[in-house]
Amino acid sequence: MNDFLLVVGVCLLSSTFVNGDDSCSELEYYNPSDTYTASYIVTYGHYLSDKDFCKNEAYLDEIMTVPIVIACIYIVMLLCFLAGMSGRVYYQACKCRPPKEDNIEYEKQRAINLSLFYILCCLVLVLDQLVFIGNYRIDLSIKTLSGATSSVQDATQEMKTDSQTLFNLGSVLSTEYTAAAQTCSGSATTNASMSYLDGNITAYTNAMSSYTTSLTPISDFLNDVEDDIQVYGVVYRSIALYIIWALAILFTFGVLHYNRVEFRYGLKLTMGIGVIVYALYALLSFPWTYSTSLLADFCVFPSYNAVKSLPTRDSLQEIGVYYSTCVGGCTLTDNYQLARDSVNYLNATSVALRQGECAGNAALLNMQNTLHSAQSGLDALFFSQACAPIQTQWFKFWNSGVCDDLYAGSFYVWGSQLLTSFFLFILIVCVSITYQFYPDLTQVYPSDPNKSKGPLEQGSGRGSNSFNSSHNSNSAVGDMMSPEEDPQNNLNRVLAFHEAEADDDMTLPL
């Protein structure tokens, strides 16, 4: 579970990171080229745990405290609201009835509550749009991460191609040495030189074999990173964001389901949908807070934490240290230098033999041509494995892609979720009081079995707008109406209902 949360939370650490060494030992690390400074949102996010990033079970358990507390607050607030609504059935105080002695004060409070309702609706919908900003930053990060990974993959593939070609030259040199040994022998000095050739050919072949072998786990590692960027950065991220957008759409549907939300049923429907949406936000609060906290801890010192998280197997951590700092060396540079030295020794020895007892030896001449090809190949490999271009992609990946765009996107999404849910809860409480200012229209307009149309279709429409339109119609039409059908009389009946409404028990609107 912790490993899964680590991957989902960071959205970048591949399974190679997670399945690496489960330790948090300090690493001697000095990077004079790193100019990264944590942004203010990284600093704020780091305050959630105030822990140093460490890829082990203890750290992953420790940073769960704040996300659990926040999730519990969500749940407690929701339970308190539901308990209060349930208490309306048994306790008069829980009904929060508006006063009815003064019609002017009654209408004033209704107007205030309704205004607050609309303001909170706007706040909820506007704050939810922060998700779009977060999604935009995450899109930028995905492009940056994918681009940096692809560049390093291309460099690695070029290194593999060059090293494989150089490794194959080792077999050619061995064949040419065997032919030269049959035709070039004599004095002790010549025999010693031939033995020296044999030893350096073996050293060269082993060096290029080790070099090529070291590139295989690097290539596999980069493929894992690229796959995880697509899975966690594109697929899972899209699912999570679409869920959040769906919550906003669901709530908006509740608000707009009736073109006049003042009606009691419309408000109760809005409250019911709001409770469902808030409950879903409560469920999402833990993973979003957890991932934001974890990623912030990581981004305090991204290069150091990334290198420390690399597994030590296959010299991956050693190679990561070298290419992130361009200081010292690693197994790749060591094997490269060994192969370069071996070629230089082979070339010098073969030249000396051709100038001595083995002058004109065709096998040695062929060997020198092969050594010339090896030198050209090593020159090409030198540029392929150059540290500076890969270091640039390293900083682009971690500093820009992860700790700038990706974290900013994650922070905006988390902030949107936090603020939206907070004002949504206030809105739910507001609606639970406001809907009591409006009567149940089935009580105000009882159905008439002699009429085929419902009361809302007989002149009231969906709200007070129909009253105004009817009132402004031709007076002759008004004269043809019965008193019960007169819109003005209907309006008076609604106002009278406010004054005479009994304290009926209210059940949950869900």
C-alpha cells in the first residue's frame, strides 16, 4: 500500500525506484551545477509533514498523520451535519426555524439567506476551476518529463549502439592476433610484445562487455520511467481529474435542475446532491493530501532525493550521481577509459612490432586498421556519453518537470479540492436552513381532480416569473379567471402560507 501511494503520489517514481533498496542512509552528494531553489508552494507543502524525504516504510507511515487528520475532519463535519438533520425529527431546536412573527423581518432573512446561497454557489464553482489550472501545469510537466526521458533514452541507445560495435571489434582483434602470432615470433622481446597484445585485447573486450552490460539496466530503468509517466501521469491523472470535474458538474446540475431554485424541493435537491459531492471530496482528501505532502518533501532537494532513491544494484545510483553532478566518474567512464587505454597500448605495441622483427606482417597491418576503427568508435562514444547534455536533461526532468510544473499542478488540484469542499459544506448548511423559508407547493396548491393540468402548469409556471407575466396580461383574461386561478391570489396564498405554516417535522432530504 505504501509503495502504491508513493508511486501515485509522486506520479513519476517508477517501479524501479519503489522496488529499489528500502533504506534511507545518508549519501555523500555535492552538486555544484544545481541552482534549484524550492518555491514557496513547495515550502508550504513541506510544512504538512516537516519530514525529510526518505524511501522507506517508516517515512511513508509518518507522513500519513496530517492526511488522516484532514480526512477525519471531513468525516466528522459530515456526520455532525447528518446528525443535526436527523435531530430535526425529535428536537425543535435542530430545525433552526426562521421567525414568523414579523413578515418584514421574515422576508429580510429570506433575502439574506438566498443571497448567501448564490454567493456560495459561485464560490464553489469558481474554486473548482482551479483544477483547470492544475491540469494545465500537469500537462506541461508530462511534456517536460516525457521529453527529458526521451532525450536520455536516445543518448543511451546511441551509447549502446556504439559500445556494441566496439565490443564486436574485440572478436576481430582476437582473430587478427591469432593470425599474427603464427607469423610473428622470434626473440624474447617479440614474444613478450605478442603476449602483451593478447592481454590488452582481453582487457579491451572485457571493458566493452562491462560497458554494454551496464547500459542494459539503465535502458530498462528509463523505459519503466517512460511507462509510468504515461500510466500515472496521463491515464490515472485523467481519471482523478475527471472525477473532480464530474463532482462540479453533478453539483451544478442540482443547482440548475429547476430554473427557480427558491422552491423548497429544488433547494432540498441541491442540498442532497451537495452532501453526496462533499462525501466524495472527503474520500479524495486523503490521497490528494498525502501525495502533495510527499511530493513537497521530495522537492525540497530533488536531485539529492532522486539519487538517494535510486537502487544501488547495477551501479544505477553511482551512475545517477555522476550524471547529475558531472563530478568524478562511474562504472561507464571507468570502463570507457580502460578500453581507451587498451587500444592505445595495442596500437603502440603493433607499431613497434611492425618496425622490428615482424615488419610487413599482414595480420599486424590488419590489426592496426581495426584499432583505427576502434579509436574512431571510442571518439564517437565519448560524445555520446558526455555528462553535460544528460545533466541538462536531469535538471529538466526533476527541477522543471517534477518540482515546478508537476508539483504546482498537484498543489492547485489539492487546493481546489480543499477550498471547494470547505465552501460546499457551508453551502449545504446554508441550504438546510434556507429551504425552510419556502413552502411545499403541493400544500399551497393542492391538486384538483377535475383539472388535467398540475398547479404549476395552470398559471404559476416554474416560479414567480409566470405570476408577473400573467399579472401583466390583458385584464379581460383576468376577468375570465376564477379567484383560485388568479395569479395575484395565488401569490397572496403563498405569502399567507409563510405566516400560517405549522411546525411540521422535516425528514432528511437525501
